[in-house]
Amino acid sequence: MAEVQEKEQQLTGNVQEQVPEEAVEETYQLTVKLPGNLDDIKIITSPRETILDIKQSIMESPDTCANSCFYLSYNGKRVNDYLELGEIEGITPESELVMVEDTYTERDVRLHISRLRDLLGGPYKPNPSTVGIDPAISLLTAITGEIDEPIVNDADKKMEELFSDEPVPEHVFTNLDINERSKLSKLIPAEFKRIAPECIKSLTLSGWNPVPHRQKLKGDLLYLAVTTLEGEILHITASTKGFFVNSSSNNKFDPSPSSTKRASAHSIITLLQKVSPLFKTRFLELQDFITRHHMLEVLPVNTYYPSHPWAVENPEVTFDPSRPCETYLNSGADAVESLRDWNDELQSHRELPKSVLQERVLRERLITKVQAEFTEAAVRGAMAVVNGSVLPLNPLEVEESHMYVYNNIFFSKGNDGRGTFEALGADEAAHVATGKDLEGVKILNSIDADGLYTLASVIVDYKGVRIVAQSIVPGIFRRQDENSIVYGSVDNGVQISSDPTFHQTIGEDISKSLHLAEHTVIDESGAEVKLYTSQETKGLLGADGRRYMLDLYRLNPVDIEFLENECVEKDGKPAYPHKMVLLRPELMSLFWEHKFRQWVKAKTDQYKKEKEASKPAVIEGAEKTEKTEEKTEEKTKEKDVAKTEEEEEDDIKIDVNEFKLTFNPDVFTSAKQPASEETKQQEQVIREASKFLSEEVIPSIVLDFASYSISPLDGDALTKALHRRGINMRYLGKLAELISISKDKRIEHIQKLAVQEMIIRVCKRLLRKYLVHCTPDETSLCISHFLNCLLGARFNPKPTPVLPEGSNRNDFEWAQLTPTVLKSLIAQQVLLRFRYKLQEDAVDQLNFIPTLRELCLRTGVQVNARDYRTEPYTEEERTAFAAEDAAHQAAKDRKKQEQSHARGKKSKKQVETSKRPARRMTTFIPEDIFNLMPTVKQASSRSVFAEETFEAGKMSIAQGHKQLGLELLLESLALHEQTYGFLHPETSKCYATLAMLYHHSEDRESSLDLQRKAVISAERTCGIDHPETIHHYLNLGLFEHAAGRTKLALRYIQHALYYWDLLFGPGHPDSATADNNAGVMLQSLRDYKTSTKFFERACATQESILGKEHVLTATGYHVLAKAYTLEGSFPKALAAERIAFDVFNEKLGPEDPRTKDSDLWLKELTQNAVAVAQQAREEQARNAAGATKTTPMAAAGPAASAAVPEVPRGELPIDQVLQYINGEPTTVARKGKKSQKKRK
């Protein structure tokens, strides 16, 4: 524990050193005077904000959104937009700024019109030119709906309300079958509105553009044509002074002001409000529509790649004649702004100073922003390359080795076009190498070594082609300068360079962080060269004098055990498809820590023996021994190594610098190395690391799954969990085998998930292979047929592919697929890639929606959100179809018999009236495939300081330093927002952690505000059905319930459970917690009947996974008994409590509080059962009329009679029920939080 404290103090100390001024920063409350007779507005800001930021917030305010071309003045002087507020001479926190309308330039006019178009488009402006349908949507506003409940403090909650005679309030689960499976057609809630209220019919650039020369001299900048909702076409002039209606029409040019519509204004919005009454009213509706959404729903996602749903509704296409002009409106006639020097921008940002906190934040924010913009440009460029819109630089070479430059980005294909990986598995190895190279870039970016640079890199997989996009190194295309590679080898070891400056720079930061060994390699001429990195990693001296690191795929050593055992054919398994099998960086650091711990233990044991030998020592020495023993104990428990341990070793005189363990990335590769003892030792270390992975790390993760410290919901979460432990995905088969050998019911869901993940990964590769050769019009045919063979075989075992006109099945490889062929292909590939033999029925056992979702996400497919049929038609349906067909045929025959002169008209009518009934013969049809998007991998940068502060905050809270922890987390949140922006997965996690903290300290408003932000941020960057988003919704429900808004809380819970069912289906261990929460909330609304259903389901889930004899299952039954009591089902309550008591008594013993509590309930319920039986006998004795009157009281009677005998003891069961209702949500919440934390 001491070590953790030291580490925490070190981190917090580090934070506090650098942020003294941050904590006490004052806020400015500025008044801004508006032009005309408008009211002044107040703005709260900080002295660090620039005038530009203040202008932006004025433009985004509903009252002043009409203005975009203005400047701010202070004391009559114009203020420079780029000044920080605190830098303005004489300004005070209560100063007054004046907003002055500025003269327009052509650029200002373009931006003003773009801004109007953005406003008219609403929060989800329909834009067919985006990469996918519905980018970065958030459903929070749609699910929240109208809030009709106030926030209630815990003190104001009345217990009597729980037993009032009022009818049960209607809520989202009223009359809902909770066991009904989620329907894909309801993926997007019906309340979700994309299209904003229409304010004008159209706004276009007039055909009279560009402005004639003589009109330019009069100040005209641009001509517009607007069609109002009244149907009028207005021609508007944008001039340097503002906008006015001119006298032009579509066939007459007259730029003078209109005599009929005498209207002008500085803003086009104000002008339209003057000339179109409908625009005025609709614009207010539009503003109301926008302000109904949370601020984060309206903001653009510009620091992270936005998420796109995998299933979407058919997008409504709107007519917008000015949409094709968007590029001109944003970038001008020459579009000069769009060509950027990406490399120079990125490297210049990296060279910014980083000595104080503010400089670091600015530097990281700029790097994050330019990387996000580069990613967006790279994705568009890669799509253009794959679609054939970009000409290659080397058109005479084979297509595989084509290279492209587009928008100042260099594109190449991720295959072995140059034969570099011939010996390692050609294209297969090259495909892996591109991913490993990107990982290497990520690692070097996080180390952030001075004097070394990496390229901006993005991998885009689109239509089966892998494209690598990189920023262009200055001078890379100059052929004459062959010796620009000054470190490593270009020709596979023929000639190896080692520039001393490069060598020294790598040795300073990179080799220490990655524990790289300085090793000797021998080139073809026999010369020995010393390197830290692999000989295949290249150091390049750019024409700008910067030192770049390229080809970073071999930063980590070879997984030699796998290479020797699996990359050869044996035991009936084919050889693994390539030899580019490397260990992950996470594993190397785990292995280093593992060896370090062993070394420390050996040293301390030795130290203790020496102390024992020299017993008669000074008192000081004795104290030190005590310290040593304490510390040794701690060390064996401690997982976090690094600096804290180093500090301790000083106390017990262990010099950590004596510990030497480095990794040579060139062993077991084609690199020639001297046959020395040192090389043999380095080989031994790598072999040990490889064994450590298969013998220790993989079995330990199985135990973690069994203890639920990691509980993945989908394939992506499973992948991340394995990667965090340093396990490569090629070990999925081994993981599945270990789980099936253990026969542990608790981790059966992981076994299914692992098998599903293997099948998905194989299907992704197969589908990519087929898509490579598809033309655009064949893409949807290929995907729908593939999905029919994979998921629609039960509905139609022999699906017929839809083919382009005039072709047959043999023309296309994908068209020859059948479900049986696909099954055998999948089984072969799973054996080849994961060394795992699938069960015969593995593909048939796949869950339909989770599998479809995973496959769509991995391949970039967007399908129609409808309910797909997977079961064959029943006999009744077939009979009905036959009758329909017969009726259709009879109608057709009747038509034929009818004779008429106007035959043409009749035949037309005939087609209309006698359409053949539309019926699906396969699960999917080509029309269900709406889009094929690229999937993107990027080397995004991390803000180390923000994340360190976040961890330090969490650590402080774990140790009970609540106030310090809260301050650190708030500081971390500010750093996250400044670096990553509001919309980023990391910021979302930060919001959620803080929200949970405020929830526990009962600050309801703050916890709800932060949790809503967490939800929106996760929805828009991770995805609307991402596990992270689902957990945020569950917690939001919990917090709303704690704040007294239970009906709203249930809407969030229902939404989360709906997606949970889509994602995983029933039976996940964590779903019992969510069901318990829902049950508790329903009890507080007095809907005991529905709440019981949730408790029953939670109980069934626990029993199926843990077995009936488990204490957790018994606790579930105990809770269920209370629920039955509230519902008035006393026999059921008695039966459930008996099960709970038996397990508690056997497992925990009669003295455990849980056993005693259960025993009390059991006695109470038994007594109750006797009372009920007696009451039943009395009722039988009465006459029939009397009986009918007393029946309604039966439910209340037993509850009352149960309470009466026990009054003297003070242990009223109903009282306990109330305690449970009020106390349980928080405990369940903590459980939820714990699992959420672990999931992270």
C-alpha cells in the first residue's frame, strides 16, 4: 500500500506543481452591447479565452445566431480577434464590450451563407456526401422525451407513497412483455427526428454569378436566389454592407434594389425574416427544435472519427440545389485551403514547447486536431483511390504495387507488391505488417521522444482493399538522394546503416521505454553494425532536416514458440498462413515487470539472509530490517511496478539499476547476428517471453473471466480485453479450448463469444476477398448473398444469388457460394488461423443479430434496420400463399378474357391492379444493403498528462482521499476537454467516473449533468449500441431514480436493456444486476407485478450460470421472496425464501447475518401462510355475497396480518421491505460501478 501512496503522491505532486494558477483562475462576466435596439447579452468566460472564442459563443447563442460578420470593440477601439481576454489593456471581470457590424468580404459572405445552411439543416443536417449514413447520431433527446417529474431530494421522499391506493403510474414497461426479444426494426426510436422544420424551399447561388466587374466596384460580392415557403423567388445581392433584394429574375439581370420588396439587412437571416412571414415563424420553431437537443448533440465531432450505426433506416433524401456548391462556399473558387502540407503541420505542432502545463495542453490539442483532420482527408482519399478516381504515380507497374498522391497524402496498398515479405507469407504477412507498423507509430507517439518524428498514418480498409495513407516526407520522391536512409536497412540486410545521432536519440528515450537491446547485426559484406531497433526499421533524414522513423512493424520480438509449433504443418493442422507472428508491446512490458518482481524477491531474500547472519547490528539496522520485511510482503502483493519500487529499493540498499533485461527484436529473424554467448542469451529471453504468454498470461485471463473481473459483451470488448493483457488474437482458439476443458458454467458465454469472434474474423476475410473483384453495382448483390449463406440457411437452405443482367453464376466467385460450401470454408479457415476445430453445428448456433452486427461493423456494411426472417415459412403460411397465388392467377385470367378497344389503357391498368404478391425467398435481398463504408485504424495521440491525472484521482479515491481525488478528477476533466474536446471516448469515461463520484456524494444535479454528457459523447464516438454506451445509459437510469425521476429512469433502463439484448441476447452474468435495478425502480412506483418479473429473470440468470447452490443465487431468491410478499403472492414467497435459507444455512452457517435475516422472513411467511389458510376457512363458511365483497381485501389482509404479531419485536417485515426498496439501489449501483470499472 505504501508503494501505491508514494506513486499517488508523486503523480499528485507532479500535478500540483504545474497547476497552481489553474485552480484559482477567475471568471469574467462580460456584457456585450448589441447593435440596434436589441437587449445586451451576458457572457461568462475566462481570461485565457481568445476574442475569437467569445465571438464563436455569440454566434452560437439563439439570440445572436443571425450575426457572423462583426468585431468587438472595447473603449471605442477594435479588439484583435487573436488576443486572449486577459491581455486586453484595462479590461476587468465586469467590462462591457460592444459588438460592431463589420463590412463583408467575399469570404465572409460565403461563410455567412454556409452558417445559414448549417442552421437550417438542424442538429442532424442530412448530407449524402458523408462517408456513411447517420454519422455521429445521439438518441438521448429522443429517449428522454418530455420530463414530467421533478427532482426529489432523499429527505423529501415519503414512505407512505409506496403503499398509497393511487393507481400505479403508467411507465415504459406497462403492458410490455419483458421477455420478448429486441426487434432490429426498433433500433432507432420512432421519436428520433432528423429533419428540422423547413424554413425556405431552397437557397442557391444565382446563375448571374460571378459578379460583373462594374458591379464589383459598387460593392456587390455574390448573388443568391431564394425560394420562400410562400412560393416567391427572390434574387438577393450580398454586398460589402449586407444583403438586399434586387430586381433580377431568372431571365433578366437587374442588380438595382427591388422596388416592390424594399428590404435590406446586415444579415441574410434578418432579411429573410423581413420578406417572408413564414420564414419568421418557422425559424423560431427551428431554434426551438435545436435548443431541445443537448449542447453536445449539436456540436460537430471533429477530434475523433465519428461512429456510424450498422443498421439504418432508409435515409430521406432532401432536395437542396446549393448542396453541390458546398465546396465553393467553404473553400472559395480556387479551393486553395483544401491543399495542406499535412506533414509540416503535424511536425511543427510536435516541436511546440511543452515545459509548462498550458503549453502541453495547447500542443496536444493541436496535434489531436490535425490528426483527426488528416484521418478524415485520408479516408476520402482512400475511397477515391479504390474507386479508381486517382491516377497512380507508377501506372506502368502491376496494379498491386501502384502508389498514389492525393490531397498531399501518400497512398499505397497493404499488400506485398514489392516482394519484401516473400519468405514470411507474402500478402498475408504484408497485411499484418501494415497493422503492426501503425501500432509502432502509436507507441512512438506516446513515448514522444525529442528529435525523432513519425508520419501521420491511417489504415483504411474499403471494398476488400487495404490502403495505407501517410503524410509525405519532404524529399522522399527525389531519386538522386539515395542515402537518405541513415539507420537500418532498405534491402533486407545487404547494406545496413547506423547514423550515430539516430542511434543516440533512440538509445535515450525509446530503448529505455521499450527495453530494447543494443545488438550487433552483420551486413552482406561482413561489416558489423550496432542497432537498437530491428534492421527492418528505417531511420530517414528528411529534406527538412528532421529525423523520421519508418517501417515500425518490428518494434517487438518474434513469438518464437508459436512460430516453431504452429507455422509448420503438424497434428492434422495446416501451417499458419504467415510468419509475421510478433509479441504485443503490452506483453513485453508485463513480462519485464514479471521478471523485475522475481529479481526483487530474490534480492530481498538474499538481503534478509545476510541480515540474519549479521544479527547483532545497530538499532537503526534493526529498524531497517523491519522495514524490509514489511516492504517485501507488500511487494509480493503489488502489481504496479516502475518508479515506486525503485524508490523503495533505496531504503533496503538494492540498486535497481543492477536489474538488466532488454529485448532484441532481431533474434529469430533473417537478420544475421554474431554467434556469441550474448546472442544466445537474448534468444533465451525472447523464448521465455513467448512461453510466459502461452503458459501464464492466457490461463490467468481465463481465471479473470471466471471471477467476472473482465466481462466482455461483444467481440470488440473481448478483443480489447485480450490485447490489454498482451494476447494476440491468433490465440482465440487456445482460449476457447481452455474454457471448454474447464467446463465452467460461469464462463460459457465467453466460450460462445470466442467462437463467434473467430467465425466473424474469418467471414470478414472471405467477404473482403470476394468484394475486391466486385464492381459498384455488384457489391450489394455479393454482400446479400454472402449473408444469406451465413445467416439465412435455415430460412432458405439453397439461396439463389441475384446476378447482374446477362451473366450467370459461373462468372462470379461469390455467386458459387452455398451455405454448405461457406460452412466448410469457415471451418478450414478457423483451423488455419486460430488452430481450433469448430463443432459441426457452430455456424448454425450463431446468434443472428449479434453476428450480423459484428460482421457489419468489421466490414463497414450498413444494412436496412428491419426484422429479418430466419425461420422457414410454416404450413399455414404456405397454404395462405398458395391461396393468394391462385387468386392472383384467376384475376389475371379474367383480365385476359376481357376484350376492349382501348387495349393500351386496359393493359396499363391491368399491370397496376394485378401485381404479384411481394414475398421474400431469402433472408436478405440486395436492396437491404444500404451502404459500404471504409473501416479505419488510426494512430491517434494520447494526452499522457490528462490520463495520469485521471489515474491519480481514481487512486486517491480508492485510498479514501475523497476531496483530493475529486480535485484531481476535475483537473483531469478540464485537461481532457481541452485536449480531446467534449466528444471523445476518453472524455466520456472521465465524465462517467466523475458522475459516479457525485452520485455517491448525493450531488444529484452534477451527477446527472455529467452522466448525460458521458452518454452523448459515447453515442457519437463509440456508437449508439456500444457496450460503453449501454453501461452509461444504465447508470444514467440509476442516477435519475436516485433523483426521484423513476419513470424517466425506466425509459433509460429499457433502452439499455433493448440494446443489451440485441448485442448479446439473454443470459449475460451482468444482466442480473440491470434486472435487479429495474425491479427496485418498479417497486418504488408500486408496480409490484412487473417488478417481480424482473427479479424472477435476474434469479433465473444467476441460477443458470452459478447453479442453485451459490450464495449469490440464494441472495437473488431472498430478494425475490420480498418481491412476492409485496405482490401478495405468499406461497411463492415462502417457497423462494426456503431455497434461500437452505443455501445460506449450508454455505454460511446459522450465525451469518444473512442466514438469520432469511430465517426471520421464513418464520414470518410460515406464520402468514397459517393465517391465510385460517382466513380461507372462515370465508368458506360465509355466504356467497359476503365472499365476493371480501375478496378484494385478500391482498391487503395477509400483509396486515403478517405485520401484527411481530410488532413487539420491532422487526416488521414490511419495514424491511421498505428499507430494501430505499437502500438497495445504491448497493446495486456500486455493484454496477465496480463491474464498469473493471470492464475498463
